[in-house]
Amino acid sequence: MAIQTMNPATNEVVKTFEPHTSKEVEQKIESADKAFRNWRKTTFAERAKLMQKCAGILDNDAEKYGRIITLEMGKPLKDGIAEVKKCALACRYYAENAEDFLKDETIETKAEKSLIAYEPLGVILAVMPWNFPFWQVFRFLAPALMAGNTGLLKHASNVPQCALAIEEIIRKAGFPEDVFYTLLIGSKEVDAVIGHPAVKAVTLTGSEAAGAHVAATAGKEIKKTVLELGGSDPFIVLADADLELAAQNAMKSRMVNTGQSCIAAKRFIVVETIANTFLDKIKAKMAALKTGDPLKDDCDYGPMARPDLAEELQEQVEQSIKKGAKVVLKGGREGKDSAYFKPMILSNVKPGMPAYDEEMFGPVAAFIVAKDEDDAIRIANDSRFGLAGSVWTKDHERGLKVARQVESGAMFVNAMVASSPEMPFGGIKKSGYGRELSYVGIREFVNQKSIWVG
Ligand code: NDP
């Protein structure tokens, strides 16, 4: 795919970018490696000062950067602005806490003194997706820089202006020029970057296929990876749930980012006694949403990020219908070549259908009826994914019990799944491994060194 900004609301190619040559890429890797030797010696206070400046820029210029996001991948402007502001939160969180998270940890042993020291590794490569083109990058970059690492970004080919804007923000904040570079390269060039001896580890957020490929290459090089891949999060509604609250959150969780979120609720698993009531409620809420120009205030959801993604989703829907799924809310792709996709609900969703087995990365809700609580847990776990999920019940203890039985990296009781800087984020099964955010995330790309004295 060419590196270009194509506005998905209009299909207009706004700007095309010349990819960096392999020589340019090598120079940037080497500069980032050289910069690491000085950067690792800076104090946490020095790094925090720059990271706080970065947060200030993100807050002050949220509208400017939000517009770039909207133009490149189609989310409503208000959501783009909120995303940029969330990045400021992550920068502040790590500016304030990194020193504490990485301070020496004394361990009692028979030695006179023994401790774990957390030391930076060097140049870390981030391969990132288009769905949250700022947030996905900052949640890697803020902890990486605060830990004393330097970073390289290979962003998705459809969001080059976001990638360059992030480089600009880091420079404006006053970070040394070489501690972070955007590489304008295609995915085929990634293996060579991973193979460069200066690159010490890789983090990837994206599809299973991209994750498996990058992890295999890094594995051959004995380099650590963190993978944040897809999900098919269950949204479990029990008989005693507040159905209005659950339906409101179900709609929001399915429609976030026009359904293009790894932690969007995708499978709605509802016990049979309340199934029809809940279905009517969520149908009414999804049907009431408005689309249009994502730059305008009255747009609830924008186009999908690229026409080919809408086409792929339509194909998953059609395959599911062929295998017996029923259309409860009519919708789908708005026309050939369009990236707009109207929300849909499919019921009678069964194993063997894409809506049950695969990730549906767009505004299509799969509705599944469970006999009871145990059956709902069984269905929730009947998935190759294990990213997150939620359970809805008025009984918090019961919710907690269910949450512990679902195979996933996170569970929310009576709340929509969302990431926040304080809590670890990541999955199990085919959703990946490793964690981002919290103190856990900043320790992924450090050498956890044991030191033993006498
Ligand atoms: P990809 O996984 O293909 O893209 C994500 C990133 O990985 C991009 O930077 C991409 O670069 C890069 N990449 C892709 N293949 C390779 C490779 N073989 N080696 C190195 N880097 C690679 O996502 P798509 O845009 O194709 O979306 C397809 C599906 O992926 C979605 O429908 C969804 O299911 C899932 N997805 C999940 C996301 C999540 O948040 N977990 C985010 C985005 C997608 P380039 O753009 O140049 O190809």
C-alpha cells in the first residue's frame, strides 16, 4: 500500500509521501542508537520536564491534531480531540510515576545486599495501527522515553500525517532530536529494521497476521516483542442487570470508533429471560445514531478508516447470513467504494460463522442467547481471542465471580471496557501477550537486572 492520506469520508487522496530509502532508515536507526547512549544518562526529572511539555502541547493543540486524525482515518472530530487529550494524560502519568516504577527494588536474600535494577534496553521499534493513531503511539512512547529508551515508529501506511505530527510534537517539546523517529516505510521493510543490531525490541498493535509475522522475525533475532492484537470481546448481560444502563453501554461499546477498536464489545451474550427486551433496547439505540461529515458536530459515527476495511466487514456479514445469521438491524456498506458502513445487529449467531469466530472490526453487533450464567461464561470463553470483556449485573459480587472466570486480559463489571494509564492493558490467547500502560507496561522494555553484593 502506498503511504498516503486518503480522506475516507470523501475517498480523496489528500497527500502522498515518498517512503524513506533504506539508507535513510539506517541513518535514523543509527542516530537513535547513538542518542540512546546520552539519553539513558539523563535523570528522571530531566525526562519528566520534557514529557510534561509534551503533554502541554497535546492539550493546547488538541484540535489541530484531532483534525489530522479525522482527515486520515475518519473518526468524528470530537473523538479525535479526546484522543489527543488522552495522550496528554498518559504523558503526565509517566512523567509523574516513571521514577517510582523503575526505582531499585531491594530483595531479601542471604547476600549483604541484593536488588533488582531496571535499566533501559536501547532502540525500541513500534509498529502501530490507524484506529487510534495518536493514542496507540503515545502509550508506547511515553513509558519508553521515560525509561531511558529511544524509539522508532513504523505507523500504518494510511496515517502518515499523524506519524509526522507525533515526531513534530516530540521535537517541539524539546526532546533531543534523535530520541524518536518516524520511519515512512511499508510493512515489507519492517523485517530489515528488526534485523538491525541496534534495534533491541519490538511492540506491535494490529492484526493477528501482522503480529505473527513480526514476532517470528523478532524471534529469529532473539528480540523481545509485545503484541496487542485483535479481540472479540464478550458483553455478558445477566438476568438481574440494569437493562437500560447495559443497552446504553452496549451501543457505545460496539460503536466506539465506528466499531474499529480492539476492545469494542463484539459478542453480546445475553441470558434468555431478558434477551428480547435487551435486543429491542440496543436496536433502538443503534438505529438512532447519525452519520455524516466527521468534521461536523452532529456526527455520531464517521466512515470506517478505509473502503477495503468496509468491504471486508461486509463480506464477513454476508458469510454469516449465508450460514444462518438473522439481520435484526439492517445496515451495511453504503455503496461500492464507500468507507461508510451503517450499524447492524445479527442474531442467531453460531460457531462456524465469521460473526462468532472472527473479529468484526466495524459497527456490527453479534447477538447470542445463553441459557443461563454458566452458559454465558462458556460462550464467552469459546473464542480464540482473550483481550477483554464486560459483565452486567446488579450484584457486584456475582459480577466479580463471573469476571474471574472469563479468559481475557481484562474484565469490567457494569462498566464499558476502556484503557486508562493506571491499569495494565493487553491480552491472552490470540489477542497477544505482554502488557502496556501502568507500572507493568513500563517494565516490558527494560532489563530487569539482578544485582547481588557479597
Ligand atoms: P494490520 O495489522 O495489517 O496493520 C497494523 C500495522 O502493522 C500497520 O503499521 C501495518 O503496516 C503493519 N503491518 C502489517 N503487516 C505487517 C507485516 N507483515 N510486517 C510488518 N508490519 C506489518 O491492520 P490492517 O490495517 O490491515 O487491518 C486489518 C485488521 O487488523 C482489522 O480489520 C482488525 O481486525 C485488525 N486490527 C486490529 C487493531 C487493534 O487495535 N488490535 C488495529 C488495526 C487493525 P501497513 O499499514 O504499512 O500495512
